[in-house]
Amino acid sequence: MIQQQTPAGESSGLPGVGCVLVNYRSPREMLERCLKSILQSSGPVRVKVVLVDNASGDGVIESVRRDFPGVDVIELPENGGFAAAVNLGLARLTEPYVLMLNTDAVLTGQALIKMAEALGDAGDGVAGVAPKMMSSAHEGVIDAIGIVMPPTGASFNRGIGQCDLGQYDSRDQVAGVCFGAALLRTDLFKPAAVGPLYEDYFLYFEDSDWCMRAASQGYSFLTVPEAVVLHMHSGITRHESLSFKYRLIELNTLMIVTRTFESPLLTMRIAASRISRLLARTFIRRRFIRANLSTIASYLVSLPRLLGERRRLKARRTAPDDLIFRMAAGEDAYFDTVNYRPQRCLDSLIDTYQRLAATGGDPRQARILAALNWLKDGNTRGETGEMEPGTMDLLADLPPCATELLSRAAADRQTSIPLIPDEGNQPD
């Protein structure tokens, strides 16, 4: 039964947590693993789970009601999208903290307790905390530890596709959190505060929009890397058509920039650039023609409303966007969103060791970084040359995830790196 109560006479010192799960045709086993992990990770924390089903119609909700009687189920007659479902779930909560969790995610260990402790210690100026989300399909690979919002408007998961070698193991301030797994202050979703999720996002980027609004009002977000969540990236939506996802991502990017970005000039530049690319794909490359035209039409129809919302949000702004954009420095995404696997490239390892070397704690990190840059430069020039003695031994001693990534990168470039075993060149 998922509604954990602190035993009589005991106090965890932690506030209650409400959890909003949005379900749309999640496999029964996946949904059960998610629900069980919430209870197992909660310890003494009182947790209330609200499960909003977006008209799945597959009978799974009946099994949830039977096997998890403590779950508050909201069964909708039609699929109104993720943001609308979350807002309905939030309306059922009275707990001070809310856990946003996807059904394809699993909390490990005491992840929920660690997030609750961190948020409680952070003070009212912190809107939420991000755990370390690890890929459940690719061992040792990061899926997200917060989100990044560059000044292009194309937000992405921080660290996605990188091997987890400890480069994100310190608690950091981040631009925002991924709602695939995050703990936030429930009261900030009230209209007088940051507000509810924007329901015109049917799917994707509703978390980026909310975090941009929160940041514009002076709130910040922190990472809690010791809280680990396993996540199957797009575990539910990966079966949708590429055109469907492409259209939503393009449209929502235009909407978030128009609604939330501070600079009118930057907003116009981004919108013009993205619309130009959509037109080029339509009339020159002849790809996603219907999706491109539909995206442009939907955006132009919604533009007056978006501009009105922009003015209302501007009136509540207390902090500049530059604070968010600066956090994107040195961050990049290394994930193939079509095939749902990490991009096997030297740049990913170089970024990882760049961050590790910057800590200055281990001189080997700087040597490894130099070797990786040497390999990248040599491959680019088509040269082999001589490497400092002992460096190959240093690379050969990398953790398994990094060794595999280096091997795949070499295979993709059709180059020879002496440390690579033949068995490392197998596809995912």
C-alpha cells in the first residue's frame, strides 16, 4: 500500500511528500516497479501517490487499484497531455513537497529521503532538487542531473550520454530539473507563485518552461547526486512516430522562447531562425513536410496568446536570463534521440575529463584529458604520431564505460587505438 506513515511516537523530521505519476499505457511490470520503488525509497517519510491515467484503456489501472490500494487514481476519459494531467494530480496534494516521477523511472536506495533532506536544508529560495538520473538501458551512462538551458532555447538534460565518472558528484546549482525525477516545493505551483504547468505543451519541455519561470522569479535549483534514479529514456514515447515527437519538440521550443525569454531581440532571432530551418526542411530537403507546416501554423495562431502571457510573466520577473544561460557553459548533449543510445565520441569523454581535471584533485585526470585531446587531434588530421610513454597504459585503465565509449568512438572513426580489444566494437 503506497501511503507511507511515520510510526506513532517517531518523527523523521522530514515533511510529507506527494508524488504525481502520469500514466499512458505503461507496461504493467514497468508501472509496478516504479510504484514499489517509491515505497522502498521513502523510509520514514510519509508519501501520498496520485496516479493520473491519460485514458490508457488497457486495464492496467484496475491492477493498480487492486495491488496498490493506497494510490489515489484519477482516470481521465481522454488523453489531455502530460502537463494537464500533472496539474490535476497537484490539485489532490496537501504535502509540502511533490515528487515528479515518470513511470519509466525507478528510485534506488534512499533517493527520496536524500532529496527531501537536501530540499529541506536548502531554504525557501530553492524551488527544487534534481537527483542523478542514470540510464537503465546503458550501464554507467548518465541520463540527467538537472537540465541545461542555452541561449538558443534548445534545452537538454545535463550530462546526458556521458559516462558517470564522478564529474557531477558535487552538489551544484543548475538551470532547472527534469520532471522525469525531481523533488519540488508544492506551494510554488499555485497561481500566486510560479504557477501550474503550461497546458499548451501536450508533451515535452513543460518542465523547462516551469523552471524558466521559477528562475525569472529568483528561485534556484540544486543537484543531489547521491540520490540515484534509474530511468529508461523515453521508455513510453519511444514507440510514437518520429514525426509526432519532432513536431512537438519544434513547436514547444518556439513557445518556450516566446513565452519565457527576457530579451525581445533574442526571442525574435531564435523564432526567425527556427522557422527558416523548418521552411528549408520543407522546400529544400523535403523532410517532415506536414510536421513543419503544421508547426509553423500552430505557432503563428498561438502567437498573440503567447505574447500576452509573455507580458504577464515579465511583470513578475526579478532575475535576468543570463544567470541561466551562463550555466550552459561547457555542457553538451551526447545522446542519439532517434535510436535512444549514447553518442560514442571522443568529445563526450573530453568533456567528462575536462570537468574532472578542473577539480585538481587527481593529476591523472589532466594527463588523460591531454591524451584524449591528442587522439582527437590526431584522428582529425589522419595522423598517428607518438604519444607520451605510459599514456596508453593510463587510457587502458579507464573505467569500463569510458573504455567502451573510447572503443566505439574509434570504430566509428575507423581509426586504430592500440588499447581497444576487438570485442569492444560490437553495436548496442
